[in-house]
Amino acid sequence: MSDIKYEAINLVKTGIQSLKAKVVEKPITEGLSKVADEDTVQKVYANNLAALGVRFKGVPLSRIADKAKIDEAADKFVERFLKFLGTKSPEEALQYALKAVSNKNGKLVEALSTNIRSFDSHMAAFKSALGQKAFENNFLPQFQMNYRKYIDRLWNDPKVTLEELITLRPDWSFKKVQGKVDFKKTFNLGKLPEGFGSSQDFDKLCDYLTQQASKSKELTKNIPDFVINNKTYKIKRFTDGMNKDGVFLVEVDGKKYVLKTTKTSYIDAEYYMSSSVDNAYPARSIFNDMYLSNNNCKNAPKLYFYEFNPIKKRNRTIYEYIEPDVSSKVDTHNLPDMAALRVRFKDTEGANNVIVQKGIPKCVDNDDSVVSMPFELNLWGYNFSELTSLGLPY
């Protein structure tokens, strides 16, 4: 994402920056309390958020490893702004908040919507600072209108990738997604781990696994190793649950991965009436998995790589392998970090959909999980709600 328009938070320079008058450079302050003290010397405009003590400069969301730091910096930005509003009367606070949320650079809107985990608490804090009536009648409509503008800019920017958008939220309509990727062509999300060698080696490995998946589970209890270019892949097929495609434990270079080779869907709820076996759609659950993974969800394994191939009508995915505890009394239906990210697990088939690792339950099958983003972030025409990944929208 570009420097000013949409990037998230500056990981290096987040914090207190210089206060600027029209010409004179003010000394660096230690917080917003001094901003309020200097209000008589320099008028602080809420539409110049740098004057409130912080500045966004931007780190692309594609640097997924930094998402936790991006979230932290976004939260600090919002909290410092809220602290500033706390020095004002509700009437003054409303004027500052409206100017900030309507700023063309979209930074307050961006900071509020970057970290879904803290969205509700931040909106509650604005309601407290502004009063319920002013919040509901004035601030919230302005926020929603400018959130749409922010999302419009992201989708219309060719530099913004589908993975970056999924990192913000996973519930995008396929009608919008096809503006970023062509469902008639192969596309990837994530990165192929180094242990899998070249894309050609990976293709040959997957072809081998597809052959194994075509056999009955009884005949694949002991699968011979696959060797290519001096690499040995030790393979075990998972046989639990209701899956009819190939789900395998693959060990290479001393590391274990879960690799899935599944067929693409030819039915999608958005196009239910026009679905046919000639169509191919990516797996919706992959968007959930990528979103959870890129947001460092404690209750989900990392998704390393996803490939959608409409010609061969196949999906390929590589996940982190979750080594289960020998025994655990943890409630596997309690997935608080998934809930905080607004993804609710609801699959009832199979006994190993949630695995406990080091006392932490992790959902390893999100095919029937439901995404429910905050109501304030609902965008008609952009987002898609569903009962299950295979169900009709409600």
C-alpha cells in the first residue's frame, strides 16, 4: 500500500513526532497532555493527526510477520487520540472526532479498522467520550461513510493484493474478489515453504499424493516415501473425519506440514442459480485460514501456502502441523482468539477438528466456520455472509 493513502502503521517511527506550526518547528513532546497545554500557542487541528502526537508513514500489510506490530501501533494511535478527546468537552470532542474521521488521508478510519480484536472496545470508548446520541447520530455515520471510501481506495488500487485485503477481513464477496484475481486462471496465496523445493518438485509431490488420495483409506495406511532431487518426503494420510479428499502429514528436512489436495467447488452461494460443473471456485475457508494466520491467531495453525487451479479443478494447501498434547482437559469449544477475530467454529463432524497443543486449543478445520464482522463494518456489495462455507447466505 502507498505511503500516504492506505498503509497501516509506521513500525519504526510510531510514537511522538514533531509538532508543527505554520513555519516554526516545535520541540518533541512526551505525550498529548502537552499538546493540550500548548493549544493557546498552536491551534491543534484534528484533521492533522500528526499534530496530536503520532504519524502514520506506512508498512505494507504484505509484510505479514509485522501484523502484530501494526495492530499494536494502530491501537496506540487510537488510544492517544481518545486521550486527547478526554481533555475536551463532549461538544468539542465531537468536532475534533468528526474532522479526524472525515480526513481524506483516512488514518483514523484505518487505525480503527486495522485490528478487529480491539474494534468494539475502541468504538465503546468513542461512545463514552462523545455521548451516545452524538456517537450514534453523528460520529458513527461519518465513520461508516469514510470506511467505505477507505475500502474503495484499497480495492481500486492495483498495488493492493488480495492477500492484503484478506488480512484485513476474510468475508469478501467473490464478485469483488474477481476484480483482483481471475477465477479462470491459477493464483496463489502465501508462500511455498523452502522445504518443498521448486514449484515443479511440488507439482510432482502433489501428483503423488493425489494418486494416494484416489485409493481407499485402508490401502494408504503405509505410504512409501517420495524422493525427488535428493529430498525425501515421509508421508502419512489422515483418515479421521468426513473428508473424502487427500489430507496428509508430510515431513521434509525435519519439519512437519499438513498438505491438502482437494477438488475445487463448482457451487457458490453467490452464483447458486447459475452454478455448473464447468465452474470452479476457490475454497472460501481458505480466506478464513489466511486471515487467521496473517493475524497471528492463537487458536489456528499457520497457513503457509494456497494454490487454486481452475483448469485442473484443484486446491492445494500447506499448513503448520499441530502436534497434539498427550492428554488435556482444555475446552476445545472455547476458542477465544478466533472469537476475537470474529470467526466462529461450528463443525460437528469428526473428532479432531480442534487439537490441543501445549494447553491451547487450535482449530485445524474451518470449512464450516462462520465469519461475523462487527455490524459497523458491514459494507453492502463488498461482503458476504453465510451460514456455512457451503450454505446459502442469510
